[in-house]
Amino acid sequence: MGSLIQSVDWLAIAPPTVTAVVALVVLVADLFLPEGRKPLLGRLSVAGLLLAGLSLLPLLDGDRSTFCLTGVSDRDACSYAADHFTLVIQLLVLGGALLTALLSMSAVRDQRLPEGEFWFLLLSSAAGAALLPASRDLATLVVALEVASLPAFALVGLRRGERRSSEAALKFFLSSVTATAVTLLGVSFVYAATGTLHLTEIAEKLGHVDPRLGTLAQAGVALTLVGFAFKTAAVPFHFWVPDTYVGAPLPVAAYLSVIGKAVGFTGLILVTVVAFPSYASVWAPALAVLAALTMTAGNVAALRQRPERAHSAVRLLAWSSVGQAGYLLVPIAAAGYADDPAHAIGSTVAYALMYAAVNLGAFAVAALVARTSPQNRITDYRGLYARRPLAALAMGFFLLCLAGLPPGIIGLFAKVTVFTAAVDAGLGWLAIVMALNVVIALYYYLQWTATLFRPAEEAETAAPARVPAPLSAAIALAAVTGIALSGAPQLVLRFASQALL
Amino acid sequence: MSHTALQYLLAAIVVLPLVGAVASLLPAPPGLKGKSPEQAVLRHGVTVTGAVLALSIALAAGFDHDSPARMQATTDISWIPALNIRIHLGVDGVSLPLLVLTALLTFLCALYSYFKMPAGPSPKAFVALLLVLESGTLATFAVLDLMLFFLAFEMVLIPMYFLIARWGGEGRERAAWRFILYTLLGSVVMLLGLLLVGIKGGTFDMVALATDNGSKLSHTTQLIAVLAIGTGLAVKAPMWPLHSWLPDAHTAAPTVGSVLLAGVLLKMGTYGFVRIVLPVAPDGAHTFAPYLAAFAAVGIIYGSLVCLNLARKGAKGDLKRLIAYSSVGHMGFVLLGIATLTPTGVNGALFANIAHGLITGLLFFLVGAVKDRYGTSDLDALSGRTGAALYGKAPRLGGLLAFGAIASLGLPGLAGFWGEMLAMFGAFRPADGLSRPAFLTFMALAGLGTLLTAAYMLVVVRRVCMGGDGGSTRPQTAGTAQDAPADVRSYEFAAWTPLVALTVLAGLWPAALLGLTDPAVQQLLRGGN
């Protein structure tokens, strides 16, 4: 009989903890700072996120775990594991949050968002998102998911007095809460059937459930998966996405499109690959169909966006993010067919890293354009090259990365890994559906890219205003990441070739 | 020359244009400012492409001509171990002529643009795009890794799109869209095929795959792979009925765009067939060869019939469009040669590739010059009632146009003859197992195609070069035609003479080229060893 008192490995849990602590510090400091010094909060948050990112460094071995139940079974069942998968996703989350924070610094001031609340909510959500990949039991998983989502609702509705903003928040809230309720129901069924919440133990026990509880276990698995699919904005739970993105402050939309997605996918990966591998014959085909539907729905809707409509840029990015979610689902579906599922999901991780960098970059340029044209129509991007050549080149690069066309080499090879995962798993039809989708996506991404370089309709009257330093830093950071990855794709693609979990 | 030197030469040839493209976007350093920023950047383009041409000539000189079947100047370093992608470069007898042709045509285009910049936005972007285009094309011919091949294949799309859409003529946006969408649709399918080959064959390395000669790929895999890869390449080549992007793109593109499109970009498709499809999936190629040959034969007939129709009086045929359609016919010969799967046919195809690059490049230059002088390339507007009488008004231009037309119809003694003759010769006795009667039919169709080609080319010569005295028959629509059009200018001479000389040289001394390609082709068909 081992000790019942758990020892806590503080170093292992540092990344989410640091983020959460900084969030609290920001909230308290907000009370004591005079109005004029509020920008300090933004800098504090950026520093906190950097610190949290640095705290990943001592964990690079990837062999730590904590909050373990000792002596219950022959193996230790831990609730928190800092393995390579965790570290990569935490890097994605913290890096994404950092870029979002840089984006937000000027937006918070321009749109008169309440500073203390904004930074607190952003950091809290990031803390939840950083906790999620490390969770190895269903309770922690659900709690982390909620910590990541609840502040996000508030962030979406933060533009006070804007009808669209509160409507967006409500839509987002309702759909997300439904997902959580469904997940919780599923989790409770699974617990009832197996008697444990730890993912690895569930995997073990699901294999030989009492036949009388068989239906309960199956229902539990199905409901849990539905809940997570909801979070990833997979078809048919994707309708909230465009309205929410348009209604939210732009940096929040960027945050949702990257970290919100990453959260859903991480949860889905953990649940499918770690907890329910014995049900692979059920969830794998379901996810494959879901992937095909999601990417098709997202891309077709993005294709139908009219460039002269108000907010068409964000709307297009929103729909395209639904399409990209479809690609991200492909390797997870393939994992169900593979002999070594942990291997296949590496493609999702690699793709998600690429997507995070370039999508945040695209949102950053959109934020830049929104400063002069608040309508943010795609037609407003005409002549961007003449006005701001570097921003236009960066935007072109991001869009081509998303499309997967040189010079966006990383985008191309990230798609290649996803294709490889599908072909490897024998999902030839899914590869073909994805190929068609890639072509559809190429159409609208290219059209936007071409718009950037078209001469503007009317002559420019005023000289372009100065770009705030944090915003240009965000664009530069995303662009440098994208270019570095294009030169050395191995940096992220190596995750596709090793077992992460 | 030592192997290391060659290695660096080849790497430099691929990388230098890219570096040049970046450099052209930066402000000119002091001392190289020239008369104006425009002139400086155009001169920069000429310098870089000239340097690339010099390097590729040095590469050709250092190439061991006694063993053209061997991959030379090879570099092989790991790039993305996760996907098993290597930076593997090398040239053999098949790729070397194409490499030199690309460097030559791009240089001539840069030279031509230096004096006659197409109307459009700043020359800075023009030069940068031209250089990226050159790098992508050269890389396509130099890489020996399937994924890198795909990357290079895609790399040319964006620059070509912008060249057409920004500096093109009427209907350019639509034509550019059509070009890029068709090619992308094809290349995504091709990517799937390449991945299939890579995954089932265990490597993306073209040399290793060619050595395996399909032994690791099941018959079904080969069929799917050839179908998928072939579709992508056939769009590019272009093969009838996937050609419909081509006439619009060629017509709308600026002169140098058309020259490069016809001269080198189309060759990427046929090169892919020879380099990838034939050696990597021989069974699949064997199954689909008759269909490819049939489409090729239809393409030959179709291309020449459309041209005949365009050349008709009162058809409002555009001269550029006509040359574009003639490309469909000429590329049909190339595809027919490949489809025979015999050394004779494939050698003919490669020869016709080069010949088409030289001759059609020259023709597009000439038509561009005519269009500049008359403001139109509409055949009816040009020739008026009796003919444009270019012989009388601008004898040198007229003579060159007649030369190009005659070379294009395949007059013995000029470059156009050998490739088409060998392709048909290959079809006369196709590889074992292919239906001989079918190929004899295709050969007969191709023969008919040559006759039709001769017919429309001669009609064009008659209508453009000959005609009345020019006094009463002067075209009404031509604004500047009150005076006789200027004859060939010196920079035009400089840009066109190399093409004329090489056309004659390749026609009189085909062994120079065939001696390079034949051993390499023999080896590829045998299975790379």
C-alpha cells in the first residue's frame, strides 16, 4: 500500500500554473493601477506568457508525470503527464496566446475594451488550454476544457454596447454549453461502465465491460466523442463559427480560430487514441466521414463569400478555419486504422503548428487593415501592396501557406503529411476528397492573394498611419516562423514521424 | 571538370535566380543605379539570367559527354527526414538540353524586356517574377526527388499567374485564372499519385525508383499512379482534351510570358512523363500508352484543324492564338513519341521538345513584334484584303516569320523535322505488347497532321508576308500603319538570332542532341541500370 498523499511535481505543472498565476496578478494589479498606466497590464501578460513558454525548457525530456494514483493497479495512473505531446501542444497554445496578446495590445486601446478583464480572461483561457493536453483523466480534461472555454465566451462579448458582439457571445455560449453537457453525460456513462476516470485505465477496462453495461459504455463513448466534435466546430456543429468570429474583437477571433481549435483537437486525440482505442472500428470511420463533411462544408462556404460584403475577410477566414479543421481531423481518423495510432496523430500536431503560425499571421494583417477600413471587406485589401508592401507580402505568404502552394512550402508539406497519413491508413477516398477541397481552397486563397497586388480603385489620399509596434511584431513573428519553417520543415514535421503519446 | 565543381555549378544554377529575385526587390546598390530605377532593375534581370546561362553552358561543357546516361553533378543531402525528402540534384542527357534551353530562353526574354518592357506595373516585380519562374523551371529539370519535383512544378505557377494577370493583354485576368486553376487541379491529383508511388515504393528518390523499375509496385498501384501523375502532367503538356487553358493563356500573356510558357513550361509536363512515369511505373505506362497515343493523335489533328480555321479569311483569327493551338499539335507529337515506349519514339519526343521550344519561342517573339508594330495580332485586320505584305514593308521581319513558320511545319534540315519524324517512326514499330495496328493508325493521323500543319502555316505566310504593294491594301485598323512598320531592330536581332541559329544547327546536326538523349533514354526504358 503506497502513500495516499500525492506528491506534486511543480516543475511539470509550471506552464499552466505560471499562466494562471500571472492572470490573477493582472486581475489584482488592475485594481491598483491608475487609468493612464493600464497598458502596463498588456506588457505584464506578454511577459507572463513568455515566462510560461520558458518553463517548458526544463521539461524537454518529456518523461514527467504527476498527480499519480499509486498502488491502485500494477501501473501508475496519472492525471497529469508532461510528455512530448503535451509539450508540443503547450508550445502551440502559449505561442499562439503570445501572438494574440501582441495583436490585442493595440486593439484593446482602440476599441476601448476593459483592459484588466481582457488580459485576465485571455490568460485564464490560455491556462486552461495549456492544462488540457496534459490531462490524463476525464475529469481534468473536462475541467481544463471549461477553463479554456468559459473565459472565451466573455472575451467574445467584451465589446460592450455592440449588439453583434453580445449576440455572438450568446451563440457561442449556447452551442458550447450544449457540447459540454453532452460530454459530461458521456463521461458519466463511461465512468459508470468502467469505474475509472483515468484514460489509460478506461482503455484497459473498456475491452471487457460487463455485458449488461455494454450499451451504457457504447452510449458513453459516442456522447463523449460528439461533445468533443462539437468543440472542434466539425460539421454539423459549425454554424456558430462565422457569426462569432465577426462579432468578437478581431484578436479574440484569431485566438478562437487557433487555440480554440487546438483545444478541441487535443481533447479529441486524447479521448480517441488514449482512452477509446478499443472502439477504433466505430470512431475511425465516423471521424473520416466527419472530416470529409467538415472540410467540404467549410471550403464551399468560404468559396461563396462575396468579397464586397462587410466583414468578408474575417468571415472567409472563419469558414476557411472550418475547412482546415477538416484536414486536422484526417490523421485522427487515420489513427483508428493504423497499427500504431500514436504515430498517425503526429501529422495533426505538425499541421496544427503550421496552421497556428500562419493563421494568426493572417489575422494580424487583417487587424492591421481593420485599423483603416473597419468594414474589413476583402475588397479593402486591393492595393495593399502599394500602401504597405511588407504587410502585403506577409499576407500573401500566409495565404499561400494556408493554401499549400510555394512559396508557402511548410503549408504544402504539412498537407503532404496529412495526405500521407490518409494514404497510409488506406483511406484513399478521403485523400481524394481532401485533394478536391485543397483545390477549392486554393481558389479563394489565391483570389485574395491576387487582390493584394491589384492596384487600388481610388488614389490614396492620406499617407498610411504608423503601425503600432506590437502589431508589427506579431506580423513579423508569424512571418519569420513561417519562413523559417518553410526553409527547414523538419522542425515541425518531425512530430509527424515519431510517436508523441 | 571535377565532380565538386559541377555539383556547385548545378546548385548555383538553381539557386542564383532565386537570390537574384530577392535582390531585385531591394534598392539598387550605389554604382549600379543606372539611369533610372526601372533601367537598373531590368539590367539586373539581364545580368542574373546571363550569369545563369553562362553557368549552364559551363555545366554543359563540363558534362561528361561519353556517359550521358549517368547522373552527373549530383548533390544528395537530407532535407526533411520526417517525410524522407532529400535535396537530390543531378543532370543526365535527358535533362541537360532542357536546362540549357530554359536558361537560354529566359536570358533572351530578359534581354528583350530590357529594351521592350511590356506595358504594366513596375519592372521590379516583373524581373523578380521572371527570376522565380526561371528558378522553378530549372529546378524541375534538375531535381531527382518526387516531392521536390512537385514543389518545383508548383513554384512556377504563382509567377506565371502574375506575369499574365499583370502584364498581359486583353482578357488577361480570366486567362490567368484559367491557367492556374487547370494546372492546380491537375497537380493536386499528381501529388496523390506521387505520394502513392513514394509510400508504396518506399522512397521518393527518382533514381532509386527508376532502378526498381516498378518492381515494388503492384499492378493496380501502378495503374492508379500513372493515371494520377499522368493527369497532372497531361494538363501541363497539354494533352487534348485538357488543353483548353492554353490558348487563352498564350494569347493574353505578354510576349515574354508566351515565349516562356510555350518554350519551357510545357516541357515540364513531357519531361515528367519521361523521367517519372516511364521508368517508375512501366506496367502502368504500358497499359495506358495506347490511350495516351490516341489522345496525342487527336490533339495533333485537332490543333491543326483549329489553326486552319483560324487562318481562314474572315475568321478573325488571332495570330498568337494560332501559334498557341499549333503548340497543342506539336506537343501531340511529343506525347505520341513518349507513348510508343520505344527508344526511337522517346528520343524523338525529347528532340521535338527542344525543337518546339526554339521554334515556338521564336514565333511568339515574332508575333509579339508584329503586334507591337500594328497594334493588333488579328489576322484579318493585319492582312486586309490582299495580305500584310511584310516582305515588302519589313523584309527581315517577314523573312524571319516565314523561316519560323517553315521550321514549325517540319521542313527537313530544320529542327522541327527530326523530332516529329522520329516520333512517327517510333509509332511505326511500337514497343512489344502494344497494338501495332492502333499505332499505325495514330501514325497515319500524325502524318495527316503534318500536312495540315504545312497548310495553315503556308496560309499564314501568304497572308502576313505576301500581299499587294501595300498602298491601297493598308490595314484600316492600324493607327500607325501610315508608314511602313519598322524592320527588325538590333535588340530584336540579338534576341532572335540564337534561336534561328540553333534551329538550323539542330536541323543539320541532330546527332549532337540525340547522342546526349539516346543513352539516357535507353537506360530509363531498361529500368535505370
